[in-house]
Amino acid sequence: MLMKKRIYLWVPSENVHKPIISNAILNTKININILKAKIEPQEAFLILELNGDEDKVNEAIEYLSKYGEIEEISKVIKRDEEKCVDCGACITMCPVEAIKMDDDFSVVFDENECIGCKSCVKVCPFKAIEVDDI
Ligand code: SF4
Ligand code: SF4
């Protein structure tokens, strides 16, 4: 069964320069998209999206977990419906298209797509969005 899973990956300094993402792709033949990456000599932090057969996605996660700490991304965003006025300012800020304008011009959030980058939080003039810390 095909599936998509998003994970946070923290890689310690001793593994930062190892080609672990490309090896995970080569070993499992799944697609791995890097949605966010902050690489420093002491540690790397990545947000990855893994697409493929369920067994292979889990295999890739098992492989990656040998080189770093993994957390599967669950719901991280909350919108206060009372404060939100559907102005749409947050839509263009979202790097993964988790915020959209519906046919009736209401703004809708897809919690499953959100990667917790907080870009929308910064632009919301009504402070209607909260994102759990990553
Ligand atoms: S925090 Fe906001 S901008 Fe970032 S991915 Fe989630 S919905 Fe999109
Ligand atoms: S920027 Fe804030 S008020 Fe505007 S649509 Fe987004 S959440 Fe709602």
C-alpha cells in the first residue's frame, strides 16, 4: 500500500557528513523529499517527506534511525476559529500548501500536510495560529 509519512530527523555531528538520505533512497527506492534542512557542524535538523510502499517507507525510517533521532510528525498546528477572519495572508507563506482558500473564500488548513515551520504564524495579523514547538 502506498503511503506518505513526514518525519523530523535530528542527526548528530558524527553522522552529519554521511550520505544517509541518498543511501535511504537507494536502499528502499522510495521518494524522500527534504522539506526543511538546517545543517550545522554540531547537528543537522531535517523535515523529510517519505513517499512509497508502506513497507519500504518503514524500512527507510528504520535505516535513518540508525544515524539520528526520528519523530513522526503529528498534528502541530492550531487555528483559533474565533480570531481568524479568513484574510488569506497566511496562504502564500506555507511551503507545503497546507493552507488553501476554499470555494466559498474561507481559509482551510490541512493539519496532515503541516510541517510546523511557523511561517504562517508570523504573518497572521490576528495571532490566530499556534504551532507546537519542534
Ligand atoms: S506552520 Fe503554517 S506555513 Fe508552516 S507548514 Fe504549517 S500551515 Fe504551512
Ligand atoms: S492570516 Fe490569520 S486571520 Fe488571516 S486567514 Fe490566516 S489564520 Fe486567518
